[in-house]
Amino acid sequence: MVDTFLFDLDGTLLPLEMDEFIRIYFSEMGKALSDLIEPKRLAENIWAATRSMVANLEPKTNEAVFMEAFAGLIGGDLSVYRSRFDAFYEGPFLKAKAAVVDQPMIRKSVALLKEKGYELVIATNPIFPKQAILRRIEWAGFSPEDFSYISSYEHNHYCKPQLQFYQEVLADTGKKPEDCMMVGNDVEEDLIAGQLGIETFLITNYLIQKPGTNIVCDCQGDYDAFYRFVTSLPEIGFKGA
């Protein structure tokens, strides 16, 4: 029986226009580090290091994989970049909030799940530092304390769509696949959880689907449909648990 909901963040718990988010993100990052590296080259290097993270299957943290790949591309003092990245996520990164779209129904759904006693987990693709993930949780109208587990690139060793990511989340939370439902908007990255026996709900408002990719999930619908689904669920614990 499902007692735990695994939530994707961007496009699911955090409704946002992804193209605009990426535009602001790289524009502000480029300006913040312009004295160290040309903005276009910085963006290319970040994308390349991110691809290294996504492809990695070794038991290294995503942070270690990213930094190792990034260091090989820049040929400079990595410690300087680390410091600048930290400052960026505490300052200019906040402008990316402009890409967020207000969507009260997902907040209502999460509040109702909590009231009914379900455990809530953030299973966002851990390609960002935790400080950036915590910011985006707040932008979505939630508190980090609402969730028993939050994936991040400092902690996790694999990325979506690798099955190892979901296996790690299960191991870290002490859950079995049949205990969980994955809720996300990305056909490839989120629905792959179903291969482990995790139930899946595809949120369609900000659907990400590569051409030729088939949708295979247990449930799907927009934010209103997800709220109706949550309404139909039984209470499984004390209110506020």
C-alpha cells in the first residue's frame, strides 16, 4: 500500500516556465562569473559537466562528478569557481523566481496528503546544490520541513533517468517500491520509476516528452486531476503526522 509520495520539483511541485528559468539562470550566472570566464563558454561547460553527472554510474556524489568534469574543462582554480557558485545561489540565482507560475492546486494537494498522514519526499533530479533546491522548494510555497527527504547533488550519487537514482532514494528512505508513488512531469525521467514497481502519476500541465517517447504510467492528469486523486485516498495516519 502506498504511504509515501515522491515528488519531482521543477514542473511538478514548482510550476514554472522552464525555458525562461534556463534563460535567466544562465544570463545571471554569466554576469556573475564574467570576470573569470566568457558567459557562452561557461554555459557550455556547465552543460557538459551536467551531462557527465547524468551519465555517471559510479558511486561518486553528483557534486564530485560535476566538479571533476568542470575542472577538466576550465583549466583554472576550481576553488575560486566553487566560491563564486555559492555566492551566485545566494544572490543572482534568486532572479530565476520570475519564471515561477502560481498554482494553488498542487499546494492544496500536498497539504491534504500531509493531513492524511502520507510521507512526502522530494525526488528532484539532483543536479543542483542543496541551497538552490531549498530555494525552489520555498518558491513553490513549501517548507523543507514538509519533506522527510530531499535529494541534492551533494548527497546523491546518481541522476534521473538512471534507475540507480530511485534505488538510492528507496534505500535512503527505507521504503519498498510498493510503498511509493512517483509524481512528476517528465515522461523519461519520472516514469522510469515504474520499472522498479513504484506507482507513477504524470502531471501534464508542464509535460516534458521527447518525440517518439511512449507514456507508460499508472495515472495521469493535470493539477486538478491530481487533487481529485489525492481527495480519493484514505487517511493512513494521524493528522499532522
